[in-house]
Amino acid sequence: MNNTSQTIRVGLFFLLGLALAWITFESLNGGRLFKKQGFTLVAGFANLKGLKTGDEVRMAGVKVGARITARIAAGGYDETAEHISRLARVDFSGDGGEPVATVPVPGGAIEVLGGQELDLGAAERKLEERRAKRAAEIERAERKLANQGFVAKAPEEVVRAEREKLERLREELDSL
């Protein structure tokens, strides 16, 4: 075998190996070699009426994309604090006053500090809405079960299911 054909074969073998390595890497990496690092958040909304492009969107009282201020009240996070900060969109600070919320972590807690990015009343308003909805559902179920015509005519399993539903709704309301 001459030297030229052997060089061509080695070159083709190298290119084939390189192509297989590329395909393997792309398959394992999900085809994200040259894409910007980050994540996608998918949220479902019950109603989008009135939402326009550029409107402010808040989740749990925090503007989407905003960074909130917090401090780490736990040991052992010195090396990972920067990574946590990027992933959680949090700016860690040693000062800032009283925390408005705490998130337990192994060895302590992360204390969320108040700021203009937080709408502290939003979570309470949402909780009150949920309480009012559960109370209305409980009232409807109680009226249904108080109706002697329903209890007498409905199959026993339907009445039992309605009683179980009423009990579950009461437990949910108590937990809120």
C-alpha cells in the first residue's frame, strides 16, 4: 500500500471519528453547543385578557426578571453563593434590615429582604382570593347536601363523594 492512500485512509478515519464525537456531544447536550446558557420558564395562566406586549408580569409578587435582595444566614455557602445568586436571581447582601421571608436551606436559611421589586401584599391578596373561592365552594357543597331532594334521589356514591369533597374543601380552607 502506498503512502498517499494510507494518509487518505487515516484522514478519513480521523474525520469520521470527529463527526461521531460531534454527533454524540450534540445528542447528549441537547443541541445546545452554541446557544446561550439559561433556562426556560413555562407558566400557565387562567386568563390573558388585557395582557399587552410590554406589560409588567409578576409571579408571587416579584416582577418577572427582577433580582431581589437577600442574605445567607447559613454556613458553608461561601463557594456556591455566586452560583446560587445567578440561578435564583438574587443579590446577596450583608445588610438590609429585617427579612420579609425566609427560605430554609441545609445549615440555616436564606433571608429575603424587602425592596421595591417585591409586592408584599400580592401574596396575601392571592391567599385571600383562594380562601374566598374555597369558602364559596364549601357553601355550595353545604347547600347541595342540605337539599333533602338531592340526598334522597342521588345515588349513594354521589352523595358520599360530595361529603368527601366538602371535607376536603374544609381541610384546604383550614390549611390556607
